[in-house]
Amino acid sequence: MNGGGPVTLSPSKTGEPPLSGGASKKRGSLGASSSHPILKDVGEIYSRLLDHRPVIQGEIRYFIKEFEEKRGFREVRVLENLKNTTFETNDQTLPKCEQMMQGNLNEALRRLQVANEMINRIQGREQEERKLQTEKLMAGETRRRALWEEFVKEQQKTKAVVDEEHIKAMERLKEQYAAMEKDLAKHTL
């Protein structure tokens, strides 16, 4: 060390007046002789319990000795190496990475565009197929409805014919039964 560090002073050497205020003046009375040992004891207690400057100075000396003398600028070299690594990364590695990333991103973008076009074509085909299927289904449904309506009309015609034949048969049966009743009435009388 340079030896010009802070000097530790006890309370009596600081140039500050003692705690009793007027104790720096000589007193010729009985109180002066009895208060002097008390002040001395208070000064000792203060320096031992409350004055931490000697302990702090010792810790400072130890810290300086530890980092300047024993370690020999090891941390400075580590920080210098980190700085060099950082500059190398910024100057060389990052531009290479950026260039590679840009090339890879352009290739990925091109592939994505091709894939997107293919997907759009596939979706267009699917939509056309769905449209054709829907048209076929609609045409089939229209045809089935027409067939159903024709079937219902035929059934109605058949029903009308059957109803008409039934009515005619009923009329014939009525006439036949009426005639049979007349014959029966003639024979029974």
C-alpha cells in the first residue's frame, strides 16, 4: 500500500471536544478529577463498541491485498477475454449466422409459397368435386322426386280405377242381391 491511507483517531485525538462539553478546560475543582477517569472509560467504550473505523480499514486492506496482490489481475484478464469474445461474436459469428439465417429463411419462404400454392390447388379441386357431387345429388334428388310424383300419380290412377271397379262390383252385387231377394220373395210367397 502507499501508506497515505486514512488515519484512525480515537475520540480523544479527533479534535472534537469530549462528551462533557467543558472538560477540555482544566478544572481545579473536585469534579474535574472524578470526571476525568469516567471520560476516559467512556472514550474506551466508544472506541471499542461504536467506532468501527479500525475494523473497516482492516477489511479494506484485506480486500485490496486479496484482489490486487494475490489474484494478480486475474479478473481483469477474464473480463478482457469476455470482451474479446463478445467483439469476435459481434464482428464474425453474428454476421455469419445472420447470413445463413437469411438464406435459410428465403429457402423456407420459397418452400412455404410452393406448399401454399399446392394446397390452394388441392382445395380448389376439392371444392369443384364437392360442387359436382352436390349437383349430382341435387339432380338425383330432383329425379327421385319426379319419379316419386309419377309413382304417386300412378297410384292415384290405380286407386281411382280400383275404386271405380269396386263401386261397379258393389253395384253389381247390390243388383244381384236385389234380384236374389226378389226371386226369394217370389218363391217364398
